[in-house]
Amino acid sequence: MSKRRDCAGARNLTHSRVVMRRLFLLVGLVAALFAGGCAQLDRTGTANLADYRRVFVEQRLNDNLGIHRALVAELRQLGYAAESGPSTMMPDDTELILTYDARETWDFRPYLIELQAAVRPAQDYNRILVTSRYFRPGVTKKSPEQMVHELLKSLFAPATAKTKPARGRAG
């Protein structure tokens, strides 16, 4: 009889190990899905911005995270002369205007979930040369500086055949 108990115990132990392995695999898979998030970066427009040097970042009044400062710092890293402020403070020699919208959310602390930007010629504010949108929901958050870096890398990259034409008037 003890032999039978040993076999039954061994079977139960093996079954428990299989169940635990499957449970750990399932938990790991779910954690990987949430940790990765689904970052999305889109660029629209075919304008080549390499010929321009002076960029003005139009500061939003609802910018609680100081995105305008990160945009200016990153533009300077890319070799552009950049300043920010309200549109009334734009220097006369500005060539491009960068407008942006930052959407933040709160999960025990505020963080950036979406960043959209449009580049316009200083002479014609209603004309948009290039737009870009960086959307990153999920449990893992990127810093605003990292999101600004990705967005501006997309915006000020040379135009390729893969980019979508800009909406509105052609430039």
C-alpha cells in the first residue's frame, strides 16, 4: 500500500510542477505585454527641414511638464538655433515654428503619454510642412526628454518615400 501512495504522491507532485510552470509562463507573458507597451511614432509630410537653421518653439500655456524646454534643448543638440516662448516673443529671423500638444496622464505621478508636433514656416503660420505624433501608453513610462528625442528625430529626419504626404496645402 505504501508503494501506491508513493506513486500517487509523485503524480500529484509532477502535476503541481506542470501547473506552476504554466502559471509562471502565463504571468511572465502578461507582464511582458504590459511592460512593453505599444509605442507608436508617425510622421506626416515630405518636407526636408535640413535647409533651415532657426526654430521657434511656441510654448503652450497648459505645458505642465516643461516640454518646450526639452524641445529647445533637443533642437540645439541637433544643431538648430532654437528658442521658445509665447508667439508674441518670436524673433524676427525665425525660419520655422514648432507647435506641439502634450497629453499627460496621472498614475500616482503625472507623466507624458502622447506628444504631437507640427512644423510650420514662419512666413505662413497656416501651412504645415511636417507633423509627427509619438504615443506611448502602458505601464512603463519614458521620460519627457526621451519622448521629445524620438519625436524630433522623426520630424527633422530627411524625408523618405515611406512618409505620408502632409495634409493641407502643398509646399
